[in-house]
Amino acid sequence: MARIQLLTLTLISLVLLFIGSLDVLAQTQCTLKLIDLPQSPELLGFRLGMTKDQVRARVPQIVFGKTDDLGVSKTTINPHFDSRFDKSTFVGVRSVSLDFLDAKLTSLWFGFDGTFKWQTVDEFVKGVSQSLQLPDAWQSWKVRGQQLKCADFSVTVSLIAETPSFRLVDDSAIEVLASRREAKEAAAEEADEDAETAGSDVATEVILADSKSKYYYTPTCVPAKPIAEKDRVVFKDTEAAEKAGYKRSKSCTN
């Protein structure tokens, strides 16, 4: 009986330990989606998924970069240096980089100056987590940064030139872009293979001639009898054969 009780207690302990480990795992993961993020002053009126028209409504001075063949365009604004911007709406902001895919905003990257309210990575992580209601599941990133990966987006805080930067990325858009790049590379490789095949075909389309009969044969017709090795002549095309005094075989005119 004592053995059974000991076994039961052991099983209960293992179950409790397993449940506890699930709780810890849940605390170290972020299951939020972009749609779950609240409107926050830390995003300065931007949000991922905005169209270019919506971004222009927020920043009329913006000039969008050229869209490439994958649907990507990028641009950067510099409120700290550009007098056209109202600095009161970009307090402590040095620059804002925006990436678009199919004319929708997929990445925001804010660079801050030395006057911004959060100057260390830890301060920034704490503040932005409260503002965007992010879980405490941040991981170390590179040398001094921290990153939080969620269901379909990621957030990164780091120091650039000893001042904080903050990046919010739509990871699902990154996956779409990666698929397009792979498809483009595959298409390019296929085109190269087709070109090599075509070049090989052209190279083999030589003109065979008989020095004894002075007739030449095109690749689509062959002599009735094999040409003896000593009488066989090869030309690169019909023009070269005719310049050498050879005539097209009558069998090639039918």
C-alpha cells in the first residue's frame, strides 16, 4: 500500500511539474497577431497594413521610393533634420523608415535621438511592452538588443549610435516576399537552362557537304548514302557552303 501511495504522489508531482512547465512556456511565447495591437502613441500615427494614401495623409511631405518587380518600395523621412516636418508630432524622433509590399506598409523602423524618453534597451522594452500590451517574452538579439517574435509580427529594440531604435515588422509579408524571390530565382535559372539548350541546338545545326559531289545537306535532310570520311566537309551555315561552291542537294528541296 505504501508503495502505491508513493507512486501516486510521484505521478501527481510529475503532473504538477508538467503543468508548471506549460505555464512557463506560455509566458515565454507571444501569440499576439497584428490585429491585436492597440493604437499606440509610440507608433506615431502609423500602423502596419496602411496604404500609401493613408501614410501620405499622415505625412503629406513623404516621397515614396520606386516599386521594384517584387512589389517592394522603401522610403525614409527625417523629422529631426527636415524643416518641412512638424517636430511636435515627432518628439525625439530622428528618422522613420517605411517598407511597403504591394503598396501596403509592412515594416516600421524608428530611430530616436538623445532626447527621447527611453534611452536604454531595457527602458524601451518595458515602456513599449506596456504601450502595445506585449507579453514578457523578449529574447536577446545580437549584441545589445532584444526581440519579441509573435504570431505574425516581430518587434526589435536596439541601440544605433548609442540611441534607441525600434522596429515593427509584418512577418507574414516577409514570407510572401521570400516566396516571390525564390520564384524569381527559379524562373531565372529555368531561362538560363533554356538559353543553354537553345545555344546547344544552334551549335549542332551545321551544314554537312560532300566534296566529291559538291552537294551540301541541311540538318533536316541527310544524304541517301553516308559520305565517306575523306569527302566529308562541314560548314557553319548554307551561305558558307554556297560561297565555297557547293549546291544544296536535290533531296533537301522537297
